[in-house]
Amino acid sequence: MNGQELVSSSPRHPRTPSDTNHFVLTFENNRFASELFGQFDQNLKLLEQRLNIDARARGNSVVITGDIVTTNQARRTLDYLYEKLQKGGSVERSDVEGAIRMAVAADDQLSLPTMERKAKLTMAQVSTRKKTIIARTPTQDAYIRALERAELVFGVGPAGTGKTYLAVAHAAQLLERGAVEKIILSRPAVEAGERLGFLPGDMKEKVDPYLRPLYDALYDMIPADKVDRAITAGVIEIAPLAFMRGRTLANAAIILDEAQNTTSMQMKMFLTRLGENARMIVTGDPSQIDLPRGVKSGLVEALQLLNGVEGISIVRFTDTDVVRHPLVGRIVRAYDSTYAVAEDVSRQG
């Protein structure tokens, strides 16, 4: 796949001899090497920025200089991305960012034991006929693995972390494998209130605007015509939360999105719908509750009551897991720090 040799190249950022490590990675396929390095070596520049190393392209080789830890992280990152290209994949900026995060996390021991610290990166993935999604952060890796092994999974955290997108991808994967017979998508319409009744059309058309993020993810995983046929046939069902009462949901992948806007009774009702051979995924952001003042979020309560219960997995995302756009993570941090200061002032007052 690629070769490695020691060289005596001077780094752009001088270091003392004791903490400097440098070597050459050589990639056999020139075209893949070019894609790996990126246009104008932009992927190598990203490695330099994130890992504080020096990475110089020389044809189909790259000279990497830095301390031992970060140069090894760079090597694992490039090896992983090159292998991705060999398998027919592509390498975008987000792929590079994700691989770097996973390489750093492996050394920080923040990820699951499946991450091999000194060898290759091993990232969890979700595969459908149309698309394969690979974990870009340690928490995404843990989330995908939790979805595979647990019957009930809570994915909670800020916007842009991929919790809903990965949930829909997993549901689509289960449907394609024949592991479930249908997908059920649900979401509380708290922000709609009684206005929901004034929207034109049948029930599906009324709730469509509130379930659009789930639809968008579905269309990414399954061809649009198949999604439409599946909805018509009832294989993919759009079920407003209020319509869940009294049902037993068996042989299905069930997703409740925006769960922070459920009441305690709604959450209990939803969770107790779980039937035989069913998988349930609950996603939400406890920092964005739209319930009336004084009404406790069913999601917040469930996270407290169900923590440690066998068969239930809770995965918590943070602003460091935001993959939507780098700016989104900074926005989340700014809001969180502002609210934290306001809460401190309120308590002191």
C-alpha cells in the first residue's frame, strides 16, 4: 500500500532533536496520492494545522515532521484515507477532519476499545445501497456501535452532530437487511400547537414540514422513488407522537426525533410501545426545549431514570462532535457559555 523510510529533512517549525520525528510515506498509486493530498495540498495543510506537524508533498510521497505522537497520528490518518480511496471512496475535507479526530482520540484513549492505538484506524460505519456513512468523531463511532447492539438508544446533544442522520441511516440499513419490516418516524409537534390543524392536506401533508430532516436523511440513504413507494405501502410510516397511544410497535425501526419536546407522559407512552424484534432510537437536544415554562421534558427525565438500565444505551454528543460546519461548533460553544454565565448569575441572585 505505501512505504515508510526515515529522512533527514528540516521542519518548517524547528524543534529540538529530542522531540523531532520525521519519515516519508510513499503511496503506490499516483492518482490516489494526488487525491489524498488534495488540490494544492490542502489536505496536508489541514493536517499541519490540526496536528502541528510539517507535511511536504514530493510526487507521490509526503515527508512528515513533528513530535512522535502527532506524526504517528498523521501517518494513521493518511493510511486510513488512502485505503478509503483504494476501496472506491472519496476524500473530502470533512473526511480528513474526521480521520484526524479519530486518530487523536485513539491516543487520548477517548474511544472504544475497537480503536487500535498503534495500528490502523477502525471506524464504525453504516451502509445502505445508496450510501456508506463512516463515523467522523469518537462519539459518532460509539453511537453507531450502540445502534448495532442495543434495542433502545438515546442520542442526545447539540445540532449538527449527526445523531438524527445516523439514526435514519441505521434504520434504512436494518430495513434493507430484512432485520425489520418497517420504519416508523415520529416527532412531537410542540412548536406547531393547534396550528397543525390549519395546515392543508391529509395527515402526512400536515406533519411533513416537521419531519423534513428525517425525510432528507431517508432520501440520502434510499432512492427517492423507493422512499415514496415505501411510504405509500406503509413500509415507511409517518406517525405523529400523539397517534402512538395504544399501539404495539413490533418488527420495526422506530425513531423519535426532537424528543426534548415530549412531556414525561408522552415519553413514557412512546417508550412502552416497544414490541418484539423492534429497535427504538430517541434523539434530541436538552438545551433546546420548547415546552411551556414549568413543564418537565420527557427526554431529560428519561435520561435520569433509565441510565444504567440493561439493554438501553445513552450516547451524549458535545460541541466537539459537530460535523455540519466548523462554525456551528463555535456557535454552540458561544451559546452554551453565555447560558452558563446567565444561570450562575441567576443562582447567585
